[in-house]
Amino acid sequence: MNFITYVRYFIAFFDYFCMAFTVTLSLIYIIQLVISFVRVRKDDKLRQSNDYGRYVSSENLLPISLIIPAYNEEENIVSNIKSLMKIDYPQFEIVVVNDGSTDRTHDRIVEAFGLYEIETAVKTSIPTKEVRGVYYNVDYPKIIYVDKENGGKSDALNAGINISSYPLFACLDADSRIEPDALLKLSIEFLKNTDTIVAGGLVRIANGFKIKDGRVSGFTMPPKMIERFQIVEYYRSFLSGRVSWGAANSMLIVSGAFGVFKKQAVIDVGGYKTNTIGEDMEIVVRLHKYMKIHRKKYKIIFCEDAVCWTQGPMSVADIRSQRRRWQIGLLDTLKSHISMLFNPRYGAIGLFAIPYNWIFELLGAVVEVLGYFIIPFSLILGELNMFFFTIYFLVAALLGVILSIGSLILEQFTRKNIMSAKQCLSLSLYAVIENFGYRQMITVFRLEGILKYRKLRKTWGKIKRKEVEQ
């Protein structure tokens, strides 16, 4: 056989492989959506019989430290702290860690709360970059402000863990807005099951929503298409994805925007890894690994009723930066824990969750982008039947639309009366058209993250924010 014949064989093989890959992934997503529907309905019935208010005065409710790593967050940091001070929780502290910001983040925090430097002994459970000062004000007893040398987000989180006082801690992004009872709902998971070491909340795109002190008062469709696509995307990835993985105790990531951890468990595994930008995924995978190796009972929970709001990127450039960073973090974590791949020692994590992330979340970007070029090329060469290709494309697109609209329905089930019927219908339209351009663009950004892994893996990453009024 000559070279041209080999090329034709490869193209034919890849065409069918790509089609099988796409349909398989779509079917997995549909199964996850069904599992999520069942789980959410069950949880909703339990919530109706639960009185969360009675836990507020419970002596068994564990106190919690809210750790906010901040790097150049002058636009929102003060309003975020003020919002967190109003959360519905009996005993908590807010630990703000300024990771060597080069803007006015430090000045804004100190001025807003009248903070002054204090002398305090910090227990160094986890090594970090030098802490330049700890600030406090008796008029704001819940706030502890740490100013340190730049070491990255993970290092800032570790510094926050060192100075925190309580057995639970929540890691929050500087632009996060958590609903008043969200922290309570996550903390209750540690009471319901003492084996719980992590509880993750649901992250929603705040763009278009009217939010004050964590409470949603209404919704206006955001002006940019990029924002609307993200609203649909977040519903799909969190409600259908993480609910299903959480139900199997196989969730590999708790969003850095909102999660509660048992502090001692994180200290036992050495704290956050500082040479990665995917610290939120890496710490969860490492906790899975540690618990399996030491044969300890544990639970990593996802609670869709505990909600955190975060600003989504408002430009293509920013979303490109974000998705490249996410893909780099995924690759970094999977490489670091490759010994878990198909390893029965780690149970469902090693046999299903890790392989799924390798095959579909990481390498899937490579397969999809190659398909964008090879499949049209094979049509031109006549190696692929046009009728067969059309049927495949329609089925794949239909499965994607079903998944997106199903996630929107699930969202309406969990958050009734926030959107009007007209707004829901409008978002349903975006759930359809995102399959024709937006998802392909995101896939290209993911591939770019893989290709630029070495160059970008140690950067904080930053997207533009708009100031939130309180």
C-alpha cells in the first residue's frame, strides 16, 4: 500500500472514531442529567422537611473560617467582605489574604475597615511565602487581614489556613457572593455525616442577576451573547455533571469559588499545591488518594442548594484566558496523579472518574478539534458518506440541545420564580445555538491550554471585573 492509501485508511478510521466519541460523550451527559434529576428531586423532598433555621443555634454546628485569597482585586474586595459579614451563620471569621497585589487592594481593605497591624503568633502548619503583616480592628472582630509576599493563589490559601482559628474553612474567590444560608447548608453536611471532609456548593453566573447581600431579587438578560452562553453552560456543567459525580462520591473538583473543607484533612495532605494553577481540583484528587491509601472512610459532598454567585468573563479574550487556565489545571492534576489511572486500589475514582477526565475532558479537546478539520476533508475526498455525516451531525447536535435544555429545566426546578417564562425561553434558544460556534470556540481554547501548558501553568490568571454595587 502506498502513502495515499494509508492516509485514506487513517481518515476513514478517524471519522468513525470521532463520531463514536461524540455520541458516547453525549450519552454520558444524558445519563448524568437523568441521575441529577433523580438526586435533585430527592434532595428537594428532604429540604421541604428540613428546618435549617434550627441549626443556627445548634451547639454542634462547627465554627468556620472564610478564606479569601486576593490578587489585584481592588474593584470588588471591600464590597465582598461587607457582603460576607451578613451571612447567616453563628460563628465565623473572614480571613482575607492579600497575595502581594500591585494595585490598591491593600489600601482599600485597610481604609475601609480601619485596620491596624498587630503582633500575633502564626502557627505554620503549611510553609508559605513570608507574611508581611497581620491586621485587625476590634470594631470588626470577624475580619483578619493578612498581607504577604506574592506566591500564587495556593500559597495565599495556605497562609489563610495557617492563621485561621476554626476546624472548617471555606475557600472563596474575591468576587464571589454567597447566599446568606449557603454556608449553613454546606456545614450541615459535616453534622449529618462525620466522615465528610469536603462539601462543595453550586456556582452560578451572576451576570444579569440582581444580587444584594447574596440574595437574588431579579434577573435581566445580560447584554452580551458570551454572558448568556455561560449561564447555560454553568447550569449544564454544575447541575448535571457535579450532582451525578457527587452522588457516587467520585467528584474530582470543588470549585475554588465556593467549597468547605475540614481543615485537618487538608493539613494532613500538605495543604494546597503551590506549583499548579488548578489547585481546586488537585487538592480534591489528593484528598481522595490519601483517604484511599490510608483506608479511611470519607465523603466528598456536592450540595446544589448551597449557592455562590460569581462574575463570568464578559469578553472573548477573558473567557479564552479562563478556559486555557482551567485546561492547564486539569492536565497538571491528571499528570501529577497518573498512578491512579485505571488503578482498582482507588475504587470508582481510579476506574471511572480519572479515566473519564483523561479521555473526555482532556483528550476530548484534541479529538474534537482534529475532527473539525479531518471530517470536512474526508467529505471532500469522498471518504465519508454525506447522508451518514448529516445524520450523525443532527443526532450529536440534538443530544447537545437536549442536555442544555434539560439543565435549564433542572435549574428552574431548583430555583423557582427567578426567571420569567420569556427569559427561560430565550435562554433555551441559546442552549440550541451554543452548539453552532460557542462550544467549538471553547474547545479550541481548551486545546490551546494543552499546547501552552508549560508556558502558562504558573500564572495566577486574571479576568476583568466590573465593580459590584452593594
